[in-house]
Amino acid sequence: MFGIEFELTGIIAIMCVLCVFAVLAFEFVNGFHDTANAVATVIYTKSLKPVYAVIWSGFMNFLGVMLSSYFFGMAVATKIASILPLETVLNRNMNEAIAMIMAVLVGAILWNLGTWYFGIPCSSSHTLIGSLLGAGIVFSLLPGNTDKVGVNWGEAIKIGNSLLISPLFGFSMAIVLMFILKRIIKDKAIFKEPELDTRPPFWIRALLITTCTLVSFFHGSNDGQKGVGLMLIVLIAFMPLQYALAPDFNKAACSSQLFRIEEALNYESAHNYEMERVLCNRAADINSFANYINDMDIKDPKRVMSVRKQMGIVAKELDVLIKEPNLIHNSESKKLIKKGISMLKNNTQHVPSWVIVLISIALGIGTMIGWKRIVVTIGEKIGKRHMTFAEGATAELIASSTIGLASQLGLPVSTTHVLSSGVAGAMVASKGIKNLQSGTVKSIVLAWVLTLPATIILSGGLYLLFRLFI
């Protein structure tokens, strides 16, 4: 498949295939679960017919994943892939990794399907993060895990902050934008509930279709990368020799680059007496790591995974070092260290092109199916009346710009949360808080609040269960 050489046999090969299909299933469900984020406004403002809206949205989601690496890089995918301690898990045994991955995928799919069935706009991002945390936390509490390693809390907290702030940002900015539009747009018809079978003015229709396009594209670029991150977890767990490091990894070239960084740090220490010890210690660490890589057996999965983990640590340490004011003075030293950071990241953040293609297809097709339940909630049940043209345009403008910015910064955000909060903010700006349907809003907020703890418990429980049979 796609030129991959599988070195797996028997039950392990079957489990690998099942995990790959489970990732595609999650992304497929993510597609039809989140379609409403893009198409609800164009459907309920009669800018596009539903069938055209979902097909167009599906295509733009597909395109968003395909082009995300060119426009935004794969920072979101690598952040997702770094949450679980795969290096530690694989040091125990393969079955442990299989149980953990299956628990994450099954837990996330079950919660997404449940909230979709009841028409609740719930965040697939929160679902995924909760599932990853659940399996990681339970692993850290197992008796055999003496180091209590389970979750990369540094990355998890960063992701949690972006998921928390984005809907608040969407809600408040939608209110601000609605007030601005009311003051600068003279055509007040766009602020009124549309009459039956009435299309919006051409310019507002063009704007709504454009924002639908942007939300769909940015949803693909952000949420698609989460599927890519999941696939990387599967590939690294089952085939670390092929996927833990980039296919063009060369241990001699890598160690040589690190030795040059060591020389640069020693040079800087000779000209910076205040920080001499710090720079010398860092140079010594780099030297040890360079020798470790130079002597590594590239056919030893544990050694490869160890090098991958250490590369990430060294890249972060060098990044901190280069950003520290008055520490590295020589411009050539800075260039050399930056080149080394880039080399380390490229060796650990490689994404096979076939993964992007498969995730793009799964998300794109999923987007065209099962959209109606949540579209009805967003279009009819958040506010007490039909969505106006201005409210639809405002919500999608805020959502597309927020998600696009997050993708550029490499931050996973919830398209569902941003769009739903944008709709709510636009409606509050129109006629105040009384314009919202309290029952629907409470259900959405409750689902948002419960998603993390529920998926943590669900995936953690599934992990304990799967460990008994795998």
C-alpha cells in the first residue's frame, strides 16, 4: 500500500491495519460531525442549497488537509502525536501500545457518534484530547510504570489553553463585529430575519459562500492534522524503524551537525564569561548526544525511539538557548544553531504523503454525510428565531479567521466551539442574551464541559479492558 514495506506478521499486522482503519473512521466521523460548522450559515441564509453546500465543503476540507503542510506546516499533527509517551510504552511491549492506541480511537469515535446522534455540536478536538489524556493517565498509574510517565503535560496544557480561549475569543469578537457592521452598513435588510424563499443580496451571498469556503478549508487544515497526528502515533508504534525518524535520516550527517553546534557553543562560552558554565554544560550535552547518535544501531527500535525522543528535547533546549537575550552573540553561531534546530525537527516531524492523502479523503467524504442533525441545531436552535444574513456572515468570518490563525501558529482549536460561540455572539449582539434558546445553549455547554472528563474516563476504561485481551 503506497509503497510501504510492512515488517509485521500475524496478529500484529492485523492490529496495525485495524488501527489505521480506526484512524480513518475517526476522521470520517469528524467530517460529518463538524460539517455543520461550515454549511449551517449558508444553508439557513439560503445562500446555497444543502446538497451543493456539503459537496463544496467536503471538497474544501479535502483541499485543506492536502495543502496544510505547504501553508501551515504540520505542527498541529506533531503536537497531537507527542502527547502519548510512545517511547516509554514501546519499551515495555507492543501489546501495551496496541491497547493504548485502540482505546484512544474507539473512545473518541464513540463519543463523537453519540453527540452527533443527539444533534449536539460537540468538539472533536476536545474528544480526541480527552481520549489521549485518559489512556496516558491510566498508563502512568499502572504498577509496572515506576517512572509514572504517561502524558506530555507541557503540550497537553498548551493545547488545552488554545481550546479554552478560542470559543471565548469567537464569542466576544462576533459581538464586536456585529456592532461594527450595524454602524457601517446601510442596508438594514441583512439584519432582519429573511423571508421564506428569499435569498440574501448578491454581495452578502458572495461573502457567506466565501466564509463557508474558508471555514471548510481551515477546518481541513486544522482538524485534518489531528487525524494525521493519530496516524503518526499508529505508524510509530507499529513500525518505529520506518516512521520514528525521517526516511532520509543520516546518523553521520546528524551527529556532524551537532558537533558543529558544540563548537559554536564552546566559542560563545570563551567570549561570554558570565554564562560560560551554562554554555559549556550545554556543549557537553550536545557532544554526548552526537556520539550517542553516531554509535546508534539504526535497526534497534528502542534505540531509534530513544533518539527520536532526545531529538525533540534537544531541539526545545536549543530553541530556548537561541531566544535568550545576551547569550549567543555571534551571528554565525546563531545561524548554525538555528540550522541544527531545523534539522532535528525535520527528522522527527516527517509526515508521509500517503497519510495526508488518506486523511484528506476520509475527512472530505465524511463531510458530505450525516450533516443534517447538527446543522439544524446551529441554524435553528441556538437562537430563538431564524439566523439573519449578518449573523451568518459574522459567525463564519470570525470562525475562519480564528481557525486560520490557529493553524498558522500550530495550535489545535475546536472548529465547533469557535463557530457555535460565533453564532451565539452574533445573536446576542442583535437582541441581547434573551435572543438565545437557553435549553439548547445549556445542552451545548454541558456537552463541552463533560467531553473532557467523559472521554478521559471512557478511553481510560477501554485501555484497561483492552490490556486484558490484547
